[in-house]
Amino acid sequence: MAYKLNVKGVYDRVTRSASVGGIMKRNGRWVRGLGGCIGLADPVTAELWAIYYGLKMVWERNKTNLVVFSECREAISIICNDDPEYPMVMLVDMIRMLLGETWTSMDIQPTHEDANGGANAMTGYYLGHEGGIREMDEPPEAISHLI
């Protein structure tokens, strides 16, 4: 059974900050999560950071059978298509390096917002929080009912 990683990156125009969130599950149950404020980034770049941090979290735990779900088809397209002129090409290259590791099974698929509620809750919770990316064994209590 594959692990599932739902990711989300958002930019809030009011606070002028971006955040990322991700939830790794297996058999529908929480395994690990991440979230944090990443500062200023457009929505697609925020999503790319969410994918990067999520892949890194899963790979570092030796979980090599994975399906990644992202709402941002544009971010998925950027990863899959080589464009050396893309402004965040170094970030895309870091993602591709992780994807190039020896995964048992790896797939990145688009998903809909209604199927990505937990990752959405994580980004909203961490929007504006200082301190970088946090990984956690349990969901934050304030949003655990949404996950």
C-alpha cells in the first residue's frame, strides 16, 4: 500500500506571506505532517516548495512507495517539463533530484480542493507563523478535526 502525500502552498495578499502544508497518510491515517510560513512567494512557487518539503520529509523516513497529490496543475507541469528559463529552476531541479531517487513507486497526481482538505488546513494554520517549516508526528490540535 502506497503512502499518500497531500500538499498545498498558498499566498495571502493581505499578510503578504506564503505558507506550505503537507500530510502523509497511509490507509487513510495520519503518519506525519509539515507546515510553515515561507515568506514571500507567488502561489505556484509556494506549491513547488510544498512539493519539495513533502518529498523530502517522506524520503528521509525511507518511505519509498508514494503518491503525491497537488491541486496545482501548473506546478506539476513545471516539474514534468524542462524549462531552463523558469525563474525558480533551482527549486524545480531540487524537486527533480528527489524524484530521481530510488523510489519503489512514485507518482504525482492532480487533485481537487475538496479532496485536499487536510493540506489546506495545514497551510491556513501556519500562514503568518514565524519559524520556518515544522514537521510533526501529530496534527496541530486546532485543526485535528479537519484531518
